[in-house]
Amino acid sequence: QMQLLESGGGSVQNGGSLRLSCAFSGYRLFVCIDAMGWYRQAPGKEREFVSSITINNTASYADSVLGRVTISQDNAKKTLYLQMNNLKPEDTAMYYCNSVITRAGVCPTGVFWGRGTQVTVSS
């Protein structure tokens, strides 16, 4: 029942910025989330970790984007964000958000993914 919808992707030039958003469905399920994150996948490559954030606002970043991106969340809007600055051509990929639910009981455990939003950075 968990649904995630990414937006904010697009085409920018080298050095440009984008802010990706991931909207989560249902307050009842949103409060079950233990962690949220962003991954990306370029053609011919495996999906790779970009950033994650826990319910305690502990953020992690891949070395490839460290210092250039910031992950954040807005609980009131049930939305996850990824601010990306100084984008490079190697950042070109489909970006996916996800959520992780580990607690059992009233919450559906598992890892849930959105369909992705495309980011293209040109020289």
C-alpha cells in the first residue's frame, strides 16, 4: 500500500542544481518508516546508493556526491527531498527514492520504491 512518487528531475548544464522530491502516500504508513533514501541508476550500470536519512535525521551520503547534495524531509508534507548542487555529467541517471519499514505489527515491513525521476547533466 506504500506509494512513492518522485519529481523534480530534468536537464541541466554542468554545475547546475536540482531539487528532487519524493511524496509518500498515507500518513498511517508514513509514520511506520524507519529510514528513507535516494538511489540512482545509469544505463548499463547497477543501481547505486546516493543518500539516506533516518527518522532521527541522521544523514548519510555516498562519496561520489558528498558535499554536493543534501537530503532532508518534511514530515508535515510527507515528502523527502534531495537538493543537488554543482551537478556533473556523471550524475546523469534515473533517481529513485525508497523507504524502509522494519517494525512489525500495524506496519507493512519491507523496502518500497518509487518509479524514478530522470536527471540529465550535460557539458
